Amino acid sequence: MNEEIKDKIEDVKEGTAKVASKVDESVQKTMNFFSPITDKISSVVLGFGEIIITIALVFGLVLEVFNGLSLMSESFIDGLIQMLQGMISVVMASLILFLLFAIKKNTDKK
């Protein structure tokens, strides 16, 4: 009885190993098929993302200038400080995003 159970366990282990190797082969074939497609899509999205960030930077700077000018009607110094803080925030956020894009590009090359 114990020998039958051991034989069945060995058969299950062999079957599991075969299925695992077939699944691994299928995954590798799928990855090899989709790899060039995902690389092209990734480069397009990254390029388009940089354009979007540049547009958002310009738009954010214009909004902060208008915000600062509108606050200057109540207090010149407060409006000036608010405008400069907003502009610095917009520029820093865009620089961080550009830095992330640069890190992504440099890690892809290696």
C-alpha cells in the first residue's frame, strides 16, 4: 500500500514538472513575441509624456503668474511671494518628472 502511494506521488511530481516546463516555455514564447511591441509602445508613451509635461509646465507657470497678479491686488508682497512659490513648485514637479523619465531611459539602455 505504501509503495503504491509513493509511486503515485512520484508520478504526480513528474507530471507537475512537465506541466511547469511547458508553462515556462509558453511564457517565454509569449514574452519574446510581445517584447518588440511593448518596447515600441513604451518609447512612444515616454516621448508623448515628455511633451505633456512640457505643456503642463508652461500652463502651470502661466496660471501661477495670473494667481500671483490677482493676489497682488490685496497685498503686493503676498502676491509676489505666492507667485514665486507657485512657480518654484511647478518647476520642481516638472524637473522631478523629467528626472524619472531620464532614469527610465538610462536603465533601459543597460
